[in-house]
Amino acid sequence: MKTIHLIFLILLTAVLVSGCADPRTPPPVTPEPTYTETLLLWDDIESGDVPQSATFTVKRELVSARLTVAGYITPDDDILWMEAVINDSIPPIADEITGYHIAIEDLGPEEDWTIEDSITAAALQDSIQWATDDTTAMGVRRDSLTLVVDDRFTLALWLDEPAADTTAKYPEAIYTDEAGTLSGQHFYLSPTDSASWKKARSFQMLLRQWTAADPANVGRPIEVNWLAELSSGEQPSDHTVRVKLTGIDSRIIGTIVLVYRESEI
């Protein structure tokens, strides 16, 4: 009987404990209160290889910030030439090469060729080689033009006055050689607008961490943190961001979004 009473007490205690458990779940963690400010920095201004400045005020500690810059360039003769090679010159020759191969296949198995078939096949093979050589030469020309125009149209940024920041930052670019040739921004790849005759490219940079060409490491980007600089020191504080887009009649639109940590009441 003592054993039965002991088992009964254990079961009763387990029931009471489980019945007293709190069925409620803790509420989700409330996000840190913030508010957002969006500022227009540049409203379709002309750069033309000249730095353009915009000043904004950081009112208190920042949680995050995002800078958006859109650049517009006018295609020059080299871009037009490159596009003509890509769109107008190479595709027809590629179609010719395909046609020559089809013509050879239509002759049937080589062991069944007549003398006339062999002469025809040899002529077609010569045509394939000539067309392939032409395509290769055009490809070399295209690649050379790509390097030129990619380096010719570039977007550079500086934070605060020249005395504070003298090194240009090139977002989403790399240096391809020790001479400082830039690649990677690819303004030339954008479609040309039929109305304005311009090409556009936009960059969105989270200022806590974004990448730019690294002058100390050819072929590699560097990570840039501007948020720390914007948040350091006393608040409120004024800051200046400068931007330059190379190319004749190049234009810029830019905004910055500041996300503040709410102050305690």
C-alpha cells in the first residue's frame, strides 16, 4: 500500500505542476524605434568631369544610411563603334559560319564525296576559316573598346571637404593595372534611351559597408564604412558629399536616406 500511495503522490504532483505551467508566450521583441529622413542631394545636375558638392545635416545618432546615385552619360563614338561591332558586325558573320557548316553536312558522309564534293567542302572550309578570323579580330576590337569606354565613364565619390577626404572612391569598380585603369562600373552596357540619347546607371550604397576600387590592391575592391564617420563627433553635424561623373554632358541625380535612432523621452 505504501508503494501505491507513493506512486499516486508522484502522479498527483506531476499533474499539479503541469497544470500550474504558464501557457503564455513572451511577446515579440519590439524593434528599436527609429525614424527616417530622405534628402535630395543632386537634382539632374551636370557633372562633366567636375566634382559637384551637396551638404546635409546629421541630426543625431544614425542606425543606418543609404546613398543612391544615378549617373547619365552620352554615348561617344567609341561606344557606338563597340555596339556596332557587337550588334551589327559579329552576328551576320556568325550566321555565315553556321550556314557553311550546314552546307558541309548536306554533302553527306565524307567517304561518299565525289571529287566535286571534296572541292566544294574545301572551299567551304576556307570560308569558315576566313569568317572565323574576321570574328576573332572583331572580338579583339570589341574587348579593346570595352576597356577604353569602361575606364572613360566613371563615377567617383568623396565624403566631406577635400582636406578631410582626398581619395576618390569608385563604387563597384576595381583597378585593372598599376596605372590605375578602372573597370566594373559598366555605364556603357546600359541601353540608350531613344528620347534623351543617354545611358543610365544607378548605385545604391549602404554606408555601413559598400565596395569601391582599392588603390592598394589591383584587381580587388575595398570595403568602405562611411556610417561610422557620419555618426562620430557631436550631433547635429553637417557633412559634404562630392560626386563626379566623367564624360561630356554627364548628369547626376542623388539622394541619401538617414535612419536615426529615436532619442529617449
